Amino acid sequence: MKFTDEHHALYKTVKEFGEKEIKPFNEEWEKAGIYPAKELFKKMADLNLLGITKNPNYGGMGLDYSYSIVFAEALGHSCNASVVMGIGVQTDMATPAIDRYGSDLIKKEFLAPSISGDYVASVAVSEPNSGSDVASIKTSAKKDGDDYIINGQKMWITNSTQADYFCTLVNTSNDQPHKNKSLIVIPADTPGVSVGEKIDKIGMRSSDTAPVYFDNVRVPQSFRVGEEGSGFTMQMQQFQEERLFIAASTLIATENCITDTIEYCKERKAFGKPLLDNQVIHFKLAEHQTELESLRALVYKACDRFVDGKDVTMLASMAKLKSGRLIREVSDSCLQFWGGMGYTMENPVSQQFRDGRLHSIGGGSDEVMLQIISKYMNTLPKKS
Ligand SMILES: Cc1cc2nc3c(=O)[nH]c(=O)nc-3n(C[C@H](O)[C@H](O)[C@H](O)COP(=O)(O)OP(=O)(O)OC[C@H]3O[C@@H](n4cnc5c(N)ncnc54)[C@H](O)[C@@H]3O)c2cc1C
């Protein structure tokens, strides 16, 4: 990736925003189990940060995806992975398909207010019995006149208690699982939509996650994104942005674990010398930094290909897999060097240890990433 002055300027704006508008509230939001999405998104919209790659006709900046990667990476300076995840849902997980395939009506109704920070978006794919196996979802949308009637339940939905709408994957026919799905935008205030209790999670505590229920929810067919039956393909495409965003968003978080630990180990003494003077410690940190730079190179390579319009499914899956593994490994090993202090809640490394655990599960687990990579390597057993 070649960084222009514009990339650097965006990085600086986002870094400063994260340091001023997110980081100072970390403790408060972690305790509250929620961050104020509406308030925060309005401030971000004032800086044109919610529609970086989106269509300028609806308030976006129309920039290429390299700017989104810079955005995701710089957000790491906010030191709150859960808020970064909530922002990512708004910019890179719930809205790419709407921007790419949505009608003018949908874009005016949902994309424009998401970019202006007036609407909070959620993406609703997972269900209680369908997480890794997306094709097996059961939520259905049946046609009734000009409308769809939607029934079903979604699970683990980020931003859901604050959302104005759900970009929802549903079954619109009994055709084969990859051909029977559509993405439908469901406004949160539609009768029959209800959001359950917030789920009590071990990490990502500033982010609200809850189940969402659809009970005979009537929405116009015009709220469908793109062609009926192409929802699975659109969602798989949308996952590439989601996975690249997640991978890029871990870079600074992982780096912070290393740099915070260096500082601590310079100060903390045991057996008459700073912890950092032990080769076993500084060699380990050097290894982590090396791995981190390899991940950064992989993310940038995937981004370049994406900007060139190439299929990045394999590279995005590799980046997602590696980022989840690396943040877990680095936060665990750094936490060890903080001793008892590492085992406290307010420690920055312990927060990464808890938050980072999600990256091997959410947005497609490590095993799903390995399945995709294997498929692209042609190593999966042949179907008989
Ligand atoms: C905090 C949080 C936020 C989330 N936000 C959202 C959101 O906003 N929107 C949304 O739609 N979803 C969201 N999710 C859901 C997330 O995408 C799923 O949890 C994830 O896809 C895994 O699905 P599952 O939990 O049902 O696990 P399962 O599918 O039940 O899998 C359980 C385990 O088995 C493994 N496994 C499954 N199949 C195989 C196999 N064939 N071989 C080997 N191992 C296998 C999986 O990798 C996983 O480790 C969120 C989840 C969390 C925890």
C-alpha cells in the first residue's frame, strides 16, 4: 500500500479522534456495558468518517478501500476494541452491500442517515442454531402483496440495543441454501421487532450485543437489497470488508500490548535488574513485533488486491485468521510479563486479552477461515 498525504491526514484525524473522544471514556463505557453510539457517530460524521468509501451521492467520500484500512488501523489508538467493533459494524459490516447493491430508495432511507450519523446500523446474520454454517439460517421472509412478512430470531447482534435498522439475512424461498437468501433492511421500530437482554460477555464489554426477534414483521419488498435470492453471495462479499476491517483494527491494539509491556518491563525490577533486561523477555517481544509486521504486510497486500478489484477471499481469510491468533498470543504472553498487575481488570493488556479473544470467533471463526483457505488451496476432500 502506498500512503499518500491524504492517507496520513486521515490517519492523524482518526487517531486524534480516538484518543480524545473514545479512550478517556474507556472505563466508564466498559462498566456501563455500552458505548453511546448515537452521540459518537454524530461526532464522527462531522469529520466525514462514516462514509469513507461510500457513494458521494448519499454523503460518502467515494474513496478507495485503502482509506478504510487506514481508518480501521488508526482507530486502534482509541484503545477500546469494543467501540472499534461497533464503529466497524456501522461502516464496514452492515452497509457495504447496501452501498453496492441497494436501490436509490434504500440508500436514501438507510445509507445516507448512516453516513450522517443519524442512524445506527446492525448486521443480523447469526442465529441461535446457525453461526459458522450461515447457509443453515432459518429466519424467513414470505411475500404478502408488496410486503414481506418476516419471522425468526437473530443472535449476537452488535449495536442491536441502539440500532435503527438491521441489515438482515433471511430465506426468501425454499430453493437451495445458497440461492434462497436475500438481504432485507428491517427498521428497528417496525411492529414485531424486539431486542432481547444484553448478553454478559467476558470481553468487548463496551459493546452491546443482544438477540433480535422478528414476529410477523411486515416490511415493504422495496427494502430488499439487490436481487431476491442473491443475499448469500452479497453477504459473503460483505464479509470480505468485515474481515479486512477486523484484521486491520487489531494492528495497533496488538502493537500497544507490546509497547505498553516494554515500558512496564523497563520500570519493573526483579532480581536486581529491569525485567526487560532478561533476554527471554526482550527476545519474545522482538518476535511479537516481527509477527505483527508480517500481519500488517498481509493486510496491506489484501487491501491492494481488493482495491484492484480482485477476489481477496483467501487473503482476507488469512488476515482475519492471523490477526485473531496473533492478538491472543501477544496479549497472553505480554500479560505474563506484568505478573499480578496483568491479572487486574484495568490493565490495558488484560483488556486486549479479553477483547482479543473474540477475534478468533466473531466475523467467522478461525476454523471457518481455515475451511475457506483450504477450499482455495484445493485441499478439501472431494464431495462424493
Ligand atoms: C461479541 C460477539 C459479537 C457478534 N456480533 C455479530 C453481529 O453483529 N452480527 C452477526 O450476525 N453475528 C455476530 N456474532 C456472531 C458470530 O459471527 C458467531 O458467533 C460466529 O460466526 C460463530 O458462530 P457460533 O457462535 O454459532 O459458533 P458455532 O457455529 O456453533 O461453532 C462453534 C465452534 O465450532 C467450530 N466449528 C464449527 N464447524 C466446524 C467444523 N466443520 N470443523 C471444525 N470446527 C468447527 C467453530 O469454529 C467454533 O469454534 C457475534 C458474536 C459475538 C460473540
